[in-house]
Amino acid sequence: MTGLIAQTILHGEVRAQRASNHEGRGPAAFTLTGADGQLFASPIKGALGGHRATKIYGRLDCRAALRHVANGTYQKNRVFFADAATAIAAGYRACKVCKPGDA
């Protein structure tokens, strides 16, 4: 049986990658980044996206991030966070375009 493990954004569309179950603990989950910067499996989809190289996080519908995704320059450094506090603890700053903390 397979489950969802990670999100990939391609041409502005979120697609889920499939992977096998983790050690028989039920369906695999989304891959998020924790406060320590390490990846972990979560049953809940990330609420915010970030860029590993620039250390900027923002909303998943941010027009600046979507523009870079459409150009194909963003996918390999894309990470996801459960919330803003986790992104900040991991050393990321808020996007100045979508201002995720203002929502």
C-alpha cells in the first residue's frame, strides 16, 4: 500500500509524490521541516512554504514564490513548515511580498 510523502510544486500546481508506508505505521505523510531544520514525516500538509537557499518562508499561494516555481528555479530548494513559529525557529525570515505573519 502506498501513501503521500511529499509535496512538489510544478508549474503552479501542487502534486503529491507517492512512497511506501514507513515501518508499517499506517500511511506515509507529508515531509515537513522542523525547528531544527531537519525533515520529518507529518500526517498534516504544511501550511507554509520556504526556500532552503534564501531562508525565506511564506504562504503557499505567494505570487513571488509561484513565479519562481513557474520558471523552474525553485523546486529543488522548496521546503514546507507546519507554522510560522517553526519556520522562524529554523532560521527563516518572513517573505516581504505575502507577509505570512500578517494573516
